[in-house]
Amino acid sequence: MKTKGKKALVTGGAGFIGSTLVDRLLAEGFSVAIVDDLSNGRREYVNHEARFYQVGLTSPKLAGVFAKEKPAFVFHLAAHIDARVSVADPIHDAEINIHGSLRVLEACIATGAKKLVFASSGGAIYHDTKSFPTKETEPPSPLTPYGVAKLAFEHYLKAAQHQFGLAYAALRYANVYGPRQDQQGEGGVIGVFCKTLLDGKKPSIFGGGKQTRDFVYVDDVVEANLKALSSKKSGVWHIATGKQTSVNAVARLIADAFGWKKGFGKGPMPSGDVLRSCLDTSKAKKDLGWKPEVDVALGIRRTVAWFKTRR
């Protein structure tokens, strides 16, 4: 696919995954615009080669940004990302993750975008599955408003393809981690451990640490976005490693990288926490030609090195 000069717009482009994606798009020759209200993103992560609009998803200014930019391709990563807060305030979550996302979709259709790539969630959509690694054919079982909103927008995308011919890719991320991550989101435990150790404090492992997650490195996620963009297919794909890693194992890897010898504290299992999470990636390999390249040991070493530079 020829990309030089092609216009792309990234919502959430000042955030952890979004800013990493923007850097890659610019390196690939795209002309890039960023939409981010900086509620989660950081101004320092905004690439100076991109055009930046400090605009939220629910702002009436959003349509004007799309009308000005007329992007051929849109990557929709902006979201209200805290699933636990969504339980306490589902209306706020829906205003951003459903209503705000629909504004993005409406703007894509109005300005003639060719494809929308959406950051969905594997962890939040399969809350109660017993099948591991979980395939895309597994019935969804979201048990938080955040998960419900992600699944709902996937359906809106399919409807928009049917009604308006807009190509789309809904990428159900596993637990994304890496440089620039914060302490929120589904891979946030790695960020929490790193920040706590940098502060010279003892991190706590909640719920015994035997619960597993599928940790996927941010550069692999960015590569999946580009593969999904260049594919002629529309649909839903898992972006993960297909491997389970326990919280205890992650803690050991981070402790080793920091040279931490004082152990970890203990805490109770968070309410509603999922015991296991692991996504099958064979569909993404078959359809998109994508597979993860960075294993969790290497990814954590790179992440810890980045956190140390921040200190």
C-alpha cells in the first residue's frame, strides 16, 4: 500500500498506544493529525510532525477537525479507559465510549474516510469465558459498562459497513504494555509495579498473583494496526500473544530488571477481577499476516529501561 502523503487521523494520539502509533505512521510516510483532549494523553508524547487538535470526542469541534483534515484513514483509540470507574458511572462511560465514538464514525462517513481501525478490548468483552486461548467465535460476555460499550461500537461499525460501505477493523487488544504506558488500562499492572519500585516502595500483589493475563507489547500492537489498515478485509481480530502469564511471573521479571530483592506485599483480590485471560491470535495471523514478535521477558526489560530514563 502506498502511504506517502496519505492522510491519517488518530484519536487518542497523545496517549500510550496512540502516540506510539503516530510515530510509526509518520515514519511510514503518512500525513498525520491527532485528536486528543489530554485527559489521559500527554502533550510531551505528541510528535511535532503531526497536526495536533486538543479536542474531546464529545466536543462539537470534532466534526470541524474531520472536515478540515479529510483523513483517508482513521485510527480510533481515544476512550474512557477505566473499567472500574465505568461501573460507578456508566453514563459518563457511555457518553465517551459510545456517543463519542459515534461522533467519530459519523465524521468518517461525512468526510469520505476509506477505513476505520478501532481499538477494542479482548479482556473486557470476554469477562466470563472458560475457553482458553479464547477465539473470536466465543460468545461475548462483557460484565462492565466499558466492555459493553466496546462491543456495542463493534456492532455500529458492522452496521456502518453495511449501510455506507465504510471498511473497518476492530482490534480486540489483550493487555498492552510498553514504554509510555501509565497505570491505567488493561496492562496497567506493569506500569504500577514499575512506578512503585522507582519510588523505592514495595509493590503489592493483589489476589495471590496466580491470575493470568495475555501481555502484548505496544510495538506489536502498532504493527497490527498497520496490517489491519492494509488488509482488504473488514472484521474483528484478536491482538495478543496467545500465552498466559501470571501476575507473579510479571512481578519476578520486573523485580529482576530493577534488581529488587525485598519482595512484594500482598493485598485482597479486587472485586470482579478476571482470573484468566488469553486470546487466540490464529485469525489475525491468517487474515492479516500478523503475529507478535516481542515476548514478555524482552518486553518487560524494554519497558523497565524506559521507566528508568523517566526517573
